[in-house]
Amino acid sequence: MRAQFVMSEIGVGLRRNLTMTFAVIISVSLSLALFGGSLLMRDQVSKMKGYWYDKANVSIYLCNKNDAEATGGSACSKGAVTPEQKTALEAELKGMDLVKGVTYESADEAFKHYQEQFGKTALAASITPDQMQESFRVKLKQPEKYKVITTSFSGRDGVQSVEDQRSVTDNLFKLLGYLNWAALGIMLIMLVVALLLIVNTVRVSAFSRRRETGIMRLVGASSFYIQVPFIMEAAFAGLIGALLACGMLGAGQYFVIDHGAALREKMELINFIGWDSVLTKLPLVLVIGLLMPSLAAFIALRKYLKV
């Protein structure tokens, strides 16, 4: 097969269908960018889960004087927690096989941590140390069994509430999961649009060159020889779209996470994915961008190019 002839046919096909080729490139790039973004979102959620679940504790908040005065008929109605109650609670927690570790946080320590996180807000100026609650931070060997702690210590004398921090992060992870599915749904729609554009582009290209392909059939050219320029046109457009998608993913990591918006610096509580995650997705995006249009063109040619 003469490579020069094939390349010339590719150039002719791209020039004749420049507008449709441009549409294919844009559709492929957007669909693959959404595909790569959904993969990165999945990695981000997995990394955040591992990061936060490892740090998540069950917090047992103890009654203070304000709780006892403000709540009637609740767990704190009998007054603030006593030293004996604190000692008994800590001993019971440390004696449980499920518990990996117990950390006591005093009201002063809680106030200090609160000021570190929210010291610049207007509400923080009105908070005093005596309003903060003492607490036990309980680290579990099996965090999914937090309900054992909740059931055992809720309603106990001196205990204001029992809170599992995973319940807070789970809502965030569910939201991120929904957003990921939404991105996948949009990606599938864009993918269908791209495939339809590819098929239509190949159909128009085959029709516009029906005289040339007819002559090639008469002189004994093989089916593969006739189909190759059309397939390579689609592959070329898909490859350009995939490169644009890779550029979008890289730009997102650079300008949104690392620099520009600099979310990594501004949102230190979130453990963002790094370039290693992005770079591992780029080859997959390129391969799909190359193969998807090629296969679509090959299938379309079997119908529209009678060879």
C-alpha cells in the first residue's frame, strides 16, 4: 500500500469535511474530558474516604454547666459531668475490645482548637472556654461498628451526646458520588453525539468520493485498501480530540488544584489527588480517543461503502 496515496486521501477527506471534522473533535474532546474527569473524581473520593475514615473518631461529648442549666429532662439534666463519671467512662472505653485508642479533650483544649479553625469568624468572638464541652475522642479498630459505642454511651449520666464523624463525611461522599454519576451520564450523551457525528462524517466522505472508490474497485483494490483512508481520518480526528481532553485534565489539575485557584492550599482539610493520578489516566484517554472513532468508522463503512 502506498503511504503517500493514503495520506493524500486523508488530507482530501479532512478538507472536504472540515466543519464536521471540527465538530467531531470538539465532541470527542468533551466526552473524553468528562470520562477522565469522572475517573479522577472516583480517585478523589476514594482518597478522601481513606484519609478521613482513618482520622474519623467517635466523639463522646460530656455535659458542662451550661448544658445542665439550659436543658431540662435531657441527659444533662442531672448536672455537669463529675470527675468520677469521667474516670468511669474512660475506664470502660479503654476496656472495650473494639476501641483502638481514647483521647481526652478538655474544655480549654476544645476552645483552643475552635479558635484555630474559626477564630476569624464573628461567632468565635462570643465563645468562651466554659461554653466548650469536654469530650472523649474514641478511635475504633473497626470504624463501621460505631453504633456499638453510640448504643452503649448515649443517655448515660454526664454524656451530652455521642457523634460519629463518619456520618458527617458520608453525606459529602454521597454528594460527590451523585456528581460523579451525573458527569458519567453527560459523558455518555456526548459520546453518543460524537459517534453519530463520526458515522455521519464517514457517510458524507464516502458519498463525496464514490467515484474514486468505484474506480479503485474496478482496478481490483482490496476492501481494506479502500477503507483505510476513511478509518484514519476518523482516527486522526479522535486523536486530536483526545489530546485536547488530556490538555483539559492537565489544565484542571494545574490551574484548579495546584495553582490558579490553588484549592490544595486553600482547602487544607481535603487531601487532593496529585499528578500521578492524572498521568495514569491520560494513556487510557488517548487509546479510547484513537480506537473509538476508528471502530465507529469501520462499522459505518460496512454499510455506506459497498466493498
